[in-house]
Amino acid sequence: ILNQYLAGTVDEGAFLKGSRPWPNYAADYRPLIEFARLHGWRVVAANVPRRTASAVASHGLDAVTQLSDSTRAWAAAEFRCPKDDYFKRFGVAMAQHPAGSGPPPSPGELTAMTERFYLAQCVKDETMAESIARARSDATAPLVIQYNGDFHSDFSEGTAARLKRRLPDAKVLIISAIPMASLDSIEPKPMRKQADWLLFTMKQP
């Protein structure tokens, strides 16, 4: 339905109803879609469907093999989930994530939950990397711009690393947007390894 909206064959209401975007779509993604639509640029929905990622987080990678052929096509053909520095950073982020209203998980439960959610993270990264590589193979697309949450590409890990595995000769640059309470107190040196370019923005109130 995204392609139909870009082509002007359905209106925005039908597009939003059919695509069910996340709550921040209007602020975070709509300007990009409208800008691309205005210029006639191709837009690719690169990530795996949320329901597939949720199934992997609950049941592991076997959830992908149980998908119908039509749904399986929306995920990458290959998944690699090494327990590397990216996995360690993911574990730290999971440990800092609020546990919700229930009791905090035990160390064993947290480890198991982290590993399941990491598999879902890898499915997302692999699928986005494959989507980028496929778009890049189009002779009419010398440049591909991917927008994602910064955890997926910071430190050239996640999606970025999986893209380089698929396209080792491609030039991949990471731009990380960092919201700041004040642009007068920026100290970029501690963050210089986070991306090739750091884009400091004003934090939303």
C-alpha cells in the first residue's frame, strides 16, 4: 500500500489504515515519506513486520520457518546472530529497560529474555540489510538512505555490519542524530566512535 500511496492511487487515510504505522509516524516518518513522494523517489519498507519480530522474540528463529511462503518473503533469507560486542551492548540496554509493573526478572529469566529479544533484533537487522542491498543493486539507485533507530547502526554494528557482509565493497556512512537539552554544552569527543557523523539536535520537550 506504500507504493500505491506514493503513486497517488490511494489517499493518505487509506495508506495509514492499511499500513498501521507506529504512534510517532506523524512526527518521525511522515515528513520523509511526503518529501520522497513530492520528488518521485522510491521508498522501501525495509524492516520485518512487527508480528514476525514478536514471534521470534517469543519462540526463537523457528518462528520464521513456520511462516507461510508469502509472509516469509518479508524477512531476510539468512540470519546470523553472533554473541559479539553488539550482543553485549544489547544486553546492557535490556538490563536498563524498565521491567514494567510486575516483579523484576531473575538473572536467569533476564538472560533468557535478552537472548530471545536479541534474536528478534538480528532478524530486523538482517532484513533491513538485505532490503538495502537489494535496493542498492538497482542500477538506478546509486545512493540508498536508510532511516532507523540509532541502536541498529551505531558503532557500525547491527544493520550496518550486516550490510557490509552483503556488500563488502560498498561505502557505508553512519549518521547518528543525538538530541541535546542544550546545543551550547556539546562535547562530541566521548561519542566520536558512535558514527561517522554526529548530528546534534534539540531534545523535544
